Amino acid sequence: MSFVRFENVGKIYKSGDVEVRALHGVTFEIEKGEVCVVVGQSGAGKTTLLNILGGMDVLTEGNVILDGRDISSLSTKQMATYRRLDIGFVFQFYNLIPNLTALENVEIASQLSKNPLNSEKVIAAVGLKDRMNNFPAQLSGGEQQRVAIARALAKNPKLLLCDEPTGALDYETGKSILKLLQEACKKSGMTVVIITHNSALTAMADRVVKIKNGTVASVKLNDNVVSVEEIEW
Ligand SMILES: Nc1ncnc2c1ncn2[C@@H]1O[C@H](COP(=O)(O)OP(=O)(O)OP(=O)(O)O)[C@@H](O)[C@H]1O
């Protein structure tokens, strides 16, 4: 069975009398150790999909299975544990704690985990050995995103979820962040899901899920995965 499975997933947001159907009939799979890029235009439903997979939102129809466990049937409390132990998040805006150093930001996350990696080693692995005692405000955007990635990786999660991870970065810095994610995936066997509106990024993915109007337009396996340096957009 696949590591991640979406089975006929639907999501309707209700506010008052207004209903928005953000996802419907979404079915796809991701194998362990893959980089999966979920691509689609603004409003297509990418963030909704990622939030459901990360246990930050609940679906209204269907099932989501991660590593043999049906996460769509978890209680609120089980969902909190799932977010804490199983998922690493990387967002567009790094969401670091401003009054903690880079290292402390990583340590605080690893303390939540049952089986964390060594924080200093992970910080070194993202290229910030010499900056680990700096506060976020003393780091560039790209460096802050590296800290955010280190924070997510140090938890040693089952799944790393990234929502437009380069959205706030310039071209070259964005590329170096994607390279880091691709390498982290290949070295550690971590399964990584990246959502983006930038279809050029599909070239770095093992699997590409295209979302259109809340539904899956296509799922493609990439038999010619390109390293990030070779991609241009
Ligand atoms: N909390 C919410 N309440 C009501 N509607 C919502 C909510 N969140 C998202 N939507 C709607 O669901 C649809 C899908 O939104 P979603 O944010 O998942 O798209 P997206 O592909 O991530 O877009 P973007 O790239 O602009 O972030 C949109 O029509 C959006 O307006």
C-alpha cells in the first residue's frame, strides 16, 4: 500500500449560507521517499489539500491514509499528536520565534518529537553551523527558511509538507532552498510534498499532482528527475 493515499477526498467550506467546494473527488497516492510536487493555479485547492494532509483542517468527504493509518477518522486530540509527531511543516513565511536563536528554534521543535535528530547536526546540514546562535532578525530570508527547514527535519517526521517554500525568496535563494529540500529527501529517505503555483518546479519531482478547480487534473511520475540547478523559470 502507498505511503500516502487520498481517496475521493472532498472539502466544503461553509460560512453562513455560503458554501465553497474547495476539493472534490481527489484521489492520488505518494510512495515513501518521493518528492511530490502539487501544482495548480491560485485558488485551485492546494493549501486545502496540504492542510488536510497535515491535520490542520478536516475533510468533509473521503479518506486520507498515511503509513497505513486513516487520519481522517482521528479525534481532535489524536490529530494534535499526529501534527506534533508525524508532520514537519515549512511555510512561505518562516514563522520562527523571534526571541529564540536559530538553534533554539530547532531545539524547541525537536523537544516535541519522540525520536528527534540532533539539532546542531541538522543546523549544520542546512549550512548554518556558523549562524546557529543568531536570532532570526539577524538572518537573511533564505537563512531563516533554512532554519525553518532544519526545525521541520529535526523532528524526524514521517512527512515534510512545504507550502510555497520559496514564495518570499529571490530566484537564486529560492533555488538553493529547493535544492536543500531535494537533497534532504534523497539523503534521509524522507517523503516531501511541495505545493506551488510554479510549474517549472515539476521537473525536480518524482511525482507531480496537478490540481485544477479543486480536483486532480493529472498525476504523473517523472522518469527524468532534474536536479534543481538545472531548472530555470
Ligand atoms: N477557510 C476558508 N473558508 C472559505 N473558503 C476557503 C477557505 N480556505 C480556502 N477557501 C477557498 O477554497 C478554494 C481553494 O483555496 P486554497 O487556498 O486551497 O487554494 P490554493 O490553490 O492554495 O490557492 P493559493 O495558491 O492562492 O494559495 C478557494 O476558492 C478559496 O477561496
